[in-house]
Amino acid sequence: MKASNMQPIGNILRGRDKRMLAMPPDFDQISLTPEETEYALYDARCEKYFVEKERQEKARKARELQEAITPFTSDQLAEFVLKNHPGFHVDHQCEKMFHLLCQYFANDPAFEKSGYKLSKGLLLSGPVGVGKTELLKIFCKNKRQCFHLISVYEIEAACQKNGVEYFQTFAGMVPGWGNSPDFFYQKFVGWAFDDIGRESVVFDFGNKSDVVSKIIQTRYLNKHRIPFSSLHLTTNLTTHEIESRYDYALKSRLREMLNYFLLDGSDRR
């Protein structure tokens, strides 16, 4: 259609419905030219088209949100995880742990029948190469509580660069993440720290500071505000080595905060 300087009739009349009731008797004698009729119909179709598109988009978002907040069953979560990580294979070495994690991240009460607590986070312990990190990584996005996996080396480097007080960044939820389809519209995204016990101390004006210990202690003290289930850890240390590396108080708090799992087996690498 050629461009025209004529203002669409729908735009002229929009918002005047009440005034039209008071139009004079000779109003009905006004006729439209074919061109005016064509523009009026075109304008009406455009308006209806965009109204309908807006309605469809709202309905799509409502369906997407409803789907996001509808929990997975443990079987549905297993299917979702394996579909999105085709390179991961469940074998005899990780099968039991994989199904336990499906129950945990599906918030399935069956998880607690094994003596664990859904209210706690996870601590996966075991020798190098048994698959601790990979198991956590494939569950980063789940309908219960998404989390971001980061190594203690990255935490250490960030605190070396920005100052020891930067540890506060890791003492809550991941800043700026959440409220998106990628994270099932969850308001907050948690953390998973990989390889705790491997970090070195950070120096703050000449003073030694163990940032991982600071993070865990701070999260524990804020347990009424930050749920234990928003933090997961992996380590190569045994429980005795954790106590030696940190102290008994931290080991005791980790026991209260986290479900402990010992993974054994051959080096998968």
C-alpha cells in the first residue's frame, strides 16, 4: 500500500467511544470514500493483530512460568539431565549417586529414606577423578535450586585481586543471576565450590586469611536467611583431613549444613 498523509481512522476515533453517542443526527449521512474505508479496515486489522499477538505472548509466558515452577519428579529430572548432557554416561560406578542426586534436586522425600536431609546442601568427597565435579555440574540447572559451580582457585584469585572482603560475594547467592527461563525463573541462584581444601591462604595487608573458611562460617551464621541447600561442595579430603585443614568447629558446621557422600572407584579420567 502506498504511503499516505492521512491519519488512520481508527486512530482518530480511538478513545472517543463515549462522545460518539452524542453525535448529531446528520452524522450517519457522512459517507466514506473507498480509500478511507480501506484505510479504516487496515487500521482496525492492525490493531486487532497486535492485541492478539500481545495476548498470545502473555499466554505463552504464563505457560512457560507454570511449567518452570512445576517440580520435576526424580525420573523426569534424570531424563532432563541426560538429554542436556549427552556426553555423560551413568555406569555402575556413579549410578547410585546419580539417582540420589535426582531425588535430591527433585525434592523427593524418598531421598530422606536413606538417612539424608533435603534441607541440607551436598558435600561430595572422594579421590581425584571419581567424577565428583561432573556429577554436580550436570545438575547445575534444576527446578529446585539452580547453582553456579566455581573452583576454589577462582575464588582465591578473585579475592587476591579484589581484596579479602570480596569473599562476601560468595557468602550469599550468585549476584545478578535468576529470574530468567535459563534458571526456571528462580529468584536466586546458589553456589557450588569445587575442590575445597586445595586453596591457599590469601594475604590481606600481610595477614593470612582463609577465604573458603570465611565464606562457610558466614553462610552458617546467616542460616536463617540463606538456606543450607543453596551451597554444595566437592573435596578430595577425608573428614579427618578437613578437620586438620580447617578446624573442628568448621567440620562440625559442615556436618550440620551438608549431606556427606563418599565417592569411591577408579579414576574416570
